[in-house]
Amino acid sequence: MDKTFIKDLLVRGIIGIRDWERQKTQDILINITVFSDMRQAAETDDIAYCVDYSALTKLVQAHAETAARLTVEALAQDLAGICLAQNGVQKVIVRVEKPGAVRFAKSVGVEIERSKND
């Protein structure tokens, strides 16, 4: 299976369970790897057979900035669903991090893996 990735997408949104986290946007760092078969895209050089990472990035960013989820787990699940809805995507790995959320740690977060068969 071939991979397309979005690396270190930094967005600002509401995420967290504490009162102050529900009032003020904070940084959310997103990394996504989508798995698909790119052979036809490579053979034809036709964008129609590619995962449109630009369009996917816009969908992910818009959702992360407006979802106001309580947990990074829920946001990661949302983003996995968005990715799996894209043409040709069979599997996805989504990492969602909250940089600076924990003292003395650069970042904390979760990484999930989902597929169309789940």
C-alpha cells in the first residue's frame, strides 16, 4: 500500500476538558498518513487517481478549528473519518497533539489507525 502524508499541520482550535480550554483556542498539531494504491496515478500521471492532499488538508483544518472536541481521541476519530471518505483511501493513521499542554513535555497526544474495513 502506498502512502500520502500531511506533516505537522498546525491549527488553532478549542480542545480540552478544563474550563479555560473551552474558552481559548490553542495549538493543535496534526499528522496524517493515508494509504492508497497509487499505481494508476503513477502510470497515467493523472491527478484524478491521486489523493488530493490539498483538498484533504483544507477539510482537516476546517474541522479541527471548529469541532471544539473535549478529547484529542474524539478529534482524531473525526479526522480519520474525513480521510477515509476520500476517494481511494483504504487506511489512515492520524496523530493529534497538544503542544505544550503538559509541563516539561514538548507535546502530548494520541495516534490512531483506522481502515475502511473497521
